[in-house]
Amino acid sequence: MKKILFAVAILVLCSCNFETRKISSEEVLEQESRTLNWKEVDEYPAFEDCQNLTNLSEAKNCFARQVSTTIYSHLASQQPVVTKSIDDTLFIYLEIDKNGKPLVESIEVDTTVTNQLPDIKSWIKQSIDSLPKIYPASKRGIPVSTVFKMPVVVKAE
């Protein structure tokens, strides 16, 4: 009986067709690229002060806080004069490219703000240009570009 079971086991093992094939690195990269979530990064862009933060939400908040502080201080230094009070929010679409260079993609601003402050877009672009060195976001250790939608509250009387 044992001999028959052993013979059947060998027959089953020998009848299996094990197929192996070599997979190129391009195929592996393509398969992995399809499974990665490219809308999320492993590390957010960071300034020198924020680089040691390991928690993603803390790192993102630190980055956003420093960008907002720079924008608000630059806008305040312009000492704008308005004829009517303004209390509005504009949105900046800010790209940090894979080299860490900031670029304002667009600014959504209401006409009530631009009527009172016609230079506001150029002031914002100047403030973004004055940002300190930025370390780019990364995905799997590779620097990647990211885009942020940042609200800026404009209040003037």
C-alpha cells in the first residue's frame, strides 16, 4: 500500500508543469506603478525646521504653517490701502516640483479683492519666491512634485 501511495505521489509531482519565466525590471516597475497610490506621498515637502517630523499630518501642517506665515508677513509689509473693508478667502494652487522649487500654478481670487488690491497676485507670487529652501516630497525615496490648495484669508479695513 505504501509503495502504491509513494508511486502515485511521484507521478503527481512529476506530472505538474512548473513554469518559470524571467521578468524584466520594466515589467516589475510597470506592475508596481499600477498598484501604487500616486495621490499620496511618503514624505511631504519640508523646510529645514520641519524635516525631522515623522508624522505625515504634523509634517504637512508644519509646511503649510511656514508657507502661510511667509505669505501673511509679505502681504502685511505691502501696507495696502483699501476704500472698503475686505473679508474674503482666496485659494493658491502651489506646486513644489521634484527639485523643491515652488511655483504658483494659479490663484482663485474674487473680483472684490482684486478691485481693492489689484497687485495681490503679484504680491503672493513674490512671497512664494521668497520662501526658504524646500526639500521636495518623496514617494519611495524618489523626489516627486506635489500641488497644494492653500486658503489665504484677506481681511482689510
